[in-house]
Amino acid sequence: MKSKIAQMLNIDEGYREKPYIDSEGYPTGGIGIRLGPKGASLGMYQFTIPRNVAELWALTHAQDMEARLSASDALRPVWGGLEQARKDALVNMAFQLGFEGLMGFRKMLAAVRAGNWQEATRQGKDSKWYGQTKDRATRVLATLERADYSAYMGFSSWVN
């Protein structure tokens, strides 16, 4: 995984070869990929996900999410002018929260459209998401605000 979004997801999601139940009750595996419906038994997921498959799966999911975000009414007007780090921060959020979950951050997205990065960060911090995953949210919001990846560079898996 060499792209920046792939590296971000590897740090923020981690890798698990075997399926597990995530904090919201969904069977999940690889690098944060939801495998089935909430409450499904892990007994239905008797397989392992090799790291190279998990990386490709996560990157493909992130690319699909980026395409959805770039075409969305909320972001299409500004997407082309955003720095890649800011795009990656939004993709990271959508990867974790789902497309609709990110679209629920209306005030934050309005600040993104206005180019008001401090307000976008403030709005992101004023959320259940921030309270539940503070370390990840802090890194993602710092990336969004600064348009750089410095919040991730202290991790041994980060490659410039």
C-alpha cells in the first residue's frame, strides 16, 4: 500500500486477518471492511483475508468512495480544487462512517465548501464520531485542516 489514503487507512483501521465484530456490531475484516449485516454471527465468516488482498480491497473501497464524494452534491462544486490530503481526509471519514454518515456532517461540509478549514475542523470535533474515535478523528481533522499528512508521519508504516 503506497498511496497516502491506503497508508492512512492501514494506520487508522489496522489489519486483521480473521473477521471480527467491530465496535458497532458489524462483522468486519481485513483493513476495516464491513463483511455483513449488524449482528451477524462470526460463524458465517470462516476464512482469513491475506494482507495483500486486504490492502487491495481497502484501496478499491477508498477509490470507490472518492468517486462518490467527487460526484456528490455536497462536494462536487469544490472537489477538483481540493488538495489531495484534504480529499484523503474526507475519504477516510467516509470509509469509516459510510458515505451517508459523512453526508450527515452538513455544517462541516459547508465549511469545506467555503474553504474555512478551522470551522470544518471545529464542526468535525463537535460530533459523536470525534468522541468515539478521538485519536483517528484528530489525525483526520488535522489532515483536513492543514492539507498535509504530518499527523500520520510518526507511524513506522508511513512511507513518504
